[in-house]
Amino acid sequence: MSTTSPFIRIADRYAGVPAPLRRPLVTKAVGDVIPFVNTAGCFIETYTPRRVAVRLDNEERLQNHLGGLHAAALALLAETATGLVVALNVPEGATPLLRTMNVSFDEFARDAVQAEATLSDDEGAQIQSRPIGQIEVDVRLTEPGADATLVSGTLKWAWVPEERLSDDS
């Protein structure tokens, strides 16, 4: 049985598909692995080992008392984008785990919001070269197509061998 990350398999499976078709296919595939992505209504816009962008539309079920996106929904976007970019880089047999989340709500999020998380080539290589480790990943949330930062954050992710997470360990 392959121990390659399901997230890497998703990226490989849809790598050659044109972007307009790839986005919904990747979104569905990731949602099959992480059901809460579907439950929340996240939509994966970009999915590469160096950049992941995830959008969430402002729907009533996700709103706060002012009609904007709820803070927890915005934190979910930050966690999803950073976690996926790390997951696309973990070595075979490892899995990412969120350790800490530091999120600043800079501006009110009235409309759709997109979270973008990136890794440099050196950061990707650092993750891939070690069976266990930690990395801080910055994330920025904006309205799609806009430049103003609505939410910013730094999330610390660890990756560990999957056998360390078994019930027997």
C-alpha cells in the first residue's frame, strides 16, 4: 500500500487538467479527504506545492452578527490554505498537524474571501528532507482580485510519521 500523501496524489491526478476543470475536481477530492472542507463550502482556487489559495463565499450560514464572514470561518480558511501547502510537501509516510495559529483580523470581511499560503523552494525542500519537523507558514486573506489584507496570520505546522499517530503508539 502506498504511503504517499492523499494530497500529493490529488495534485498529481489533476496536474494536467485545464484550470477551469481542475479547481472543482481538486475541491471535491480534497473534501473527500477532509469532509469539513465540503461542510464549510471552501473552494480551492490554486493547489501547488508552492502556493495554495482557498476561497470562501459569504453565505448566511457563515456570517457573524454583522453579516460578514464569521471569525471562525476566516480562521478555517487560514488553516486550510496553510495546511494544504504543507501537506503537498510532507515526505512519504508523514502527515501534517497544526500546532499553533496566530490570526489578526485587520479589516471586516463583507464579501468572498480568499486565503493564500506560499512556501519558498527552500521551505518546501526543508519539509521534504526531514521525516519530522515544524515550520511557520504565513497566510494572507483578501477579497478575490483585491490587494487589501483583511486577515493575516502565521500558523505553525508540524509533520510526523503516520505510525506515530496510530492507536498503538
